Amino acid sequence: MKTISVVMCASNAEDTIAGSIESVLKQSYPDFELIIVNNGSTDNTKAIINSYDDERIRIIDNIDNYIQSLNIGIKASTGKYIARMDSGDIMHVDRLKLQHSVMEDFPNIIVCSCWEIIFGKNIARRMHEQKFCGLIEQPLVQLLNDNVRISPIYMMRKSFIDEKKIQYEDYNYAEDYKLWSEIAKSKGVLYMDSQPLIYSRICDMKISRKRREIQIQNISKIKKEIVFSLCYKLSEVYPMLIPLYHTNIDLLKEELISEKDFFSLFYSLFIKNKNRFKDIENKLK
């Protein structure tokens, strides 16, 4: 059993997966396994994976279902911690060591993410700076306002995921966002390291445009779920929050307000009353 399980899904990644695998194998922290779920690849992806003679690598074949493949990888992991990674990205040599150190030093942290260096074809390499570093206060509220960029570059505590029965859900192209929101709903503590510990490859823009509409729809759905969850949690003391939510949903459906207005209203409500609501949440525990 290894301390860290690196989980990667690969779908027709023959052009990038070798670099991703090698960046994992070169990690300064050695106690890991690399689980690669071959997600229905029809190119040379599987052959490239099999070309590595390293006992730390495990390959699992699955049909072309990305969300299912992620869950298969998580279920197969044996580590205390799960480190996510895409098959086009490159790990900093100390990524596992540094994220492992944070998780060991602060056992209350459930998810440890980091800043990243963005690169790609015809894209200048640059650091993507987050609005947050350190512990993320009011994580559900901050997720509501797009204050945290969520990429598959995080490490999470497997015992918490198992205990709370949290898994990836069918929110295509927003599955990490949904996962984080469910962890936050379950009182999981989120942490953002300001060190860029991964090089994230930006996909071809034409492909991104095709997926963007689905992604926007799913992000909107998740945000509405977050708003309802926050309103419902506080409705024992403030029962008017539930009808407030439904009234604004109706206004949204009639296009009398925009989604931006809808989410800004509730974000402001929860931010301005954060101390009051925090006291209520503590009493309700």
C-alpha cells in the first residue's frame, strides 16, 4: 500500500501522456502509485502506458465514460491521499512532497490544491494566480462566486471521501467543481497553496468551444444547488430564505433577472451576514 494514489484518466492522449507519466515517476516523494484509467482510447495511448516497466503504474481499461473512469480510479486507489491529474499536464518535481506535507501537518484539511502554470500550443506560458491562498473561508460561498479556479491538480484525503460517500457525478466538464461543492457541503476544509506545482496544458480552443456550452449549463446547475443548500441549512432560523430562493428562481425563469444578478444577490447576502450565519451553523451542529 502506497501513501499517495495518483489518479489519471487518459482518452486518446498519445501526444501528451508520456510527458505526464514521466513527470509523476520523477517525483521527489517516492511513496506513490500511479493509477491510469484508459478511458476508451482508440489511438496508441494504451501502448504508450504499457511501455513503462514500473511496478508503481497500474492501468485499468474502461469504456468511453470519463466520469465513470474517474470513480473507477478513485475506488481502485489504496493510498491515504488521492492526487488528481490530467493526462496532458506536467507535475512539478516536488508537487507530491509539498502537498503531502500540508496534509500531514494539518489533518483538518480535506483538499489541498495549488496555483498553476498554464501553457499550450500558441499560448504563452504564464502563471495563473488564484484570488485565494491558504485556507478558504466560507468555501461554499466562494465557490458560488467563481473565486476559486478548480483544476484537477489537488490532493484529497481518501478517508473523508469514503466516509461521506462522495464521488464524481455526471456534471460533464464541471465534475471537479461539483466534487468540491459536495466536500464543502460536508464541512470539508479546502486549502490553496500559492506555489505553482503543476503545468496545466490548455486544450485546443475549437474543442473547448464545443464543450463550453455544456460546462456553462452544469456550472449554473451546481451554483443553484449551492444556493439552495445554503438557504436550506439556515432556514430553521430564517425560514424566509427558502421562498426567497424560489421567488428568484421564478424571476430567473421569466428572464426578469439575469443569472449574474441571481448569484450576486445570494453571494452578497451570505458574505455580509457571514458572522451571523456562522454562529447559527455552529449552534445547529
